[in-house]
Amino acid sequence: MFITFSVVFVITLIAISALLKGKIAKKRNIALAEFANLENNFKVLLAQEGQFKQENSRKEDDLTKITNIYEITKDICEYLEESKIFVSFKKGLAEFIHFEACSYLTNMDARDGLSGFELIPLRADTENYGYLAIKGLQKQEKATLDILAAQFLTSIKRARLYKKVQDLSITDSLTRIFTRKYCLDRLEEELSRSKELDLSLSFLMADIDNFKLFNDKYGHLVGDVILKAMAEIIKSNCREIDLLGRFGGEEFMVILPMTPLEGAIFAAERIRKSIETTPIKAFDEVLNVTISIGISSFPQDTNISQELIDKADIALYHSKNTGKNKVTTYSSELNNKNN
């Protein structure tokens, strides 16, 4: 009886031990599986962290690039001259992109000597603003160049718009020469410079002869054609440094910097003869037009701008009253005659 009980007890212990070992093994396997799962999750988290860091780094690079592009845009927008805009743009471009050379072409005719350059057209709507010519650009940098080129184009458009507005404000709408106000302001500047540097300066006042008769006979449209033709002829006989403006009506003025009286007489006679010998075609009419001119000079006549104008006008008045189509220089005798 005791032996039987002992055997049963041992068997029971063995069974319990086997059962416990099975449960422990099962729990161990579960734990190992959970640990493996945690390890995999940890690896996933590490990978996600790496991706996050890369993405964050990329975003930081993009932000830096955008900030720097903004700085370049701000710098080039400080200028209103295309040459200065390009110098600033090229300097900023070199901070982002490696290239061997870069040029700005206002038209395709300037392509000589640009073999091996890539040409990037600068267009907005239907207007062509020229080309960027770049050499040694890497393909992966093309996108950045496109962004910067767009900023450059915006600045060029702004500069040209400003110039157009400025030109409209200082240019007579009919004759396309300078307005009276602009020329009078420049006369003050040129006279001050002449005084400071001890230079000569002369002033021409010109008036189309018998202009009222042309208007009355042929109409104001023909009169406008005559005015435009006179402006073109006078301008073609002036130097680059001379300033031609419309004084009012059919009167024109010419400022001749660094020009003594003798040079002014030569210039005035050249203008007068050119007008006299150039027929003006106005619609169905071919007209012969002449002009009278008066001259005053600094320093011999005056050192005051308004007096230069007045004395040239006195000389012009004498030309008109003594036969027209002639050049007269101011003198005190003329002043006395008019008084």
C-alpha cells in the first residue's frame, strides 16, 4: 500500500514537473517572441529616426537655399541698371552653383565666342529679355539655376519698366525728345559743373519759321509731322553729350556742354543748313521748312541759367525779325535794340 502510494506520488511529481516545464518553455517562447518583436520594432524606430533626420536635414537645406535665394533676390533688386543687376546675380549664383563662366546676352547677335555655353532664354509672356549663357553647369544643379534665373528675369523686367516710366516722365510724347522741365533742370546742373570746372557752355533757342502758316494751310496733323521731323534732324546733328528738348510749341532748345561761342555757331549753322536742305514729307505734301536760331554762351554772356535762356531768346527774336532762316548770337547791342 505504501509502495503504491509512493509510486503514484512520484508519477504525479513527474507529471507536474513536465507540466511546469511545458508552461515555462511556452512562456519562454512567448517572451522570446515578444523580445524579437520589440527588437524589430526598435529597428523600425531606428530606421524611421534615420529617415526623419535625413528629411529634417533636407528641409533645413531647402530652407537655407530659400533664404539664400531671397538674399540674392534682395541684393539684385537694389539696382535698376541691367549691368549692375547681372554682376550682383552672378556673384550670388557662384554661392550655389559651380560653373566655369556666365554671361548675360541682350540678344542672340552677341553669341560670338560662346562655344560650349548653354543658352537659357529669359522670356515673360511674349517678350524676350535676352539669354543667360552658362558654361560648365552640372545637370543636378539645373533646377537651382532655373529658380535663380527666374529671379534674375524678374529684376530685369523691373529695371526695364522703371526705365520706361522714367523715359515717359522726361520725354515729350510727340517728338520723343526731352521735356522742357528736364532740360531746364539739366541746364542748372551743367552750368554749375561748368562754373566749378571752368568750362564753356552754350545754349541754343530754335524756332520753326512760319509754323503757323503750315498749320493753317495743311492742318495740325501735318504740323505734328513737321515737329517730329525737326526733332529728328536737330538730334542727328547733335553730339552724344548735347541735350535737345522741346521748349514749347514749335520752339526747341539745345544745351551744348563744353562748347564756346565759336563751337556753338558751327553747331547751329549745321542744324540750320540740314533743315533747309531736307524736304519734309507729310502725308501727300512735300514741304521745305526752315528754322531760326539764337545763341547765348557762358561765361561771356551770363552765369545765370535763366539769363542764358532769355538772351538766346533775344538773339532768336532778332533772327526772326531780320529775314528768318538764320543764326544770331547774343550781344548787348541786340538787347538795346529790343529795349
